[in-house]
Amino acid sequence: MASPRVAHQSRALLLRFLSRPTAASSSSASASASASAEQSLNPFLPHKSAASGRWTPPLYSARRQAMLARAALIAGGGGASGMLESLPPSKKVQKLQERLTALSLDADAAAPSSAAPSAPESQAAIRARALAHAQAKGPYKGRPVKRLFKGKTDERKRPMRAKETQRKLEGMDKEIGEWRKSIKDAKKKTRPSLPF
């Protein structure tokens, strides 16, 4: 999956994270009850300070959380979720786990159909499959799809332009012949009648 160098770097990054006291206490499920509230806070989530009552940002930014989640996945090897369970819960870790389960479900669903040869799909079947996919993922997620988004003007007008270009090209040989004949006739008219 990943090159040995990338896997080694990922393992080192993950070990550095897990060796820190805040990460170790928040990721271990068997934290002692006598541990203070400050040590048991999740470093990936913002929390409210007991002293001031104000919110404190997470210790790790969203970008670093995503880096750690990818590193945990790569460092885990070929397993389904790698070492993601060793990280504290966060949006980035949850999102990566959801994507992995979706990929495994897609792979399981595609495996039996790949053995049998499939017939070409009709336009209606392709559109229905695309709409179902759009409702599950992407900008249409959670919305009723009555009509697809308009798209860009260039994309919408492309089929009409292609038809118009094809129509014009069909009669082009005739038009070129007529144009050449008219040029030849114009030259004859402008030529003097006398040879000198």
C-alpha cells in the first residue's frame, strides 16, 4: 500500500503522538478515576475551561488531526482500520473510518458482479445509478434530487454546439466550391478586355 519510507515516517509520527501524556490518557479506555479532568480531556476537541468558563481550542488542529489519522491508517498495515482505534475520537478519525467502511462495502458489492460479464447499461439505468450515488454522497446528500444542478453554461450548451458544428460541416464542401467559383468569376470580371 504505502512505500516503506512513508510507513516508517507514519509510524514515527504516530508513536510521537501516543508518547505524549495528553494523547495517552485520552486514547486509553482504562484511565484511572483519580486522574484529573485536565489530563482526561480529548486533545482533538475544544473544551470549556473550568477556571474561566471560556472555550479552549483543541491542542491539535484539524490538519494535524487528519495527518495523524492517515499516519495511524498507514502504520497499521493492511488491516481494515489500521491503528485508528489508538487515536482519541474526533471528526477526522470518524470521517476516515466511515470512508473505509464505505469502501469495504463497495468492494464487497462489486466483487460478485465482476465475475459475470455485464451487459451495457441504458442511459436511464446510468442516470438512476448516478442519482442514487449523488443522494448518498456529494452536494446532493440529504436533499431530494428533483433536478440536477444547472452546471456551467459551457457544459450545458456543449451538445447543441456540437450538433450545430456537425450540421455546418456537412455542407462545407459545397460552400467551399461555391466560394472558389465566385472568387474566380470576380477575377475574370476585373481582368481588362484588352491584352495590353
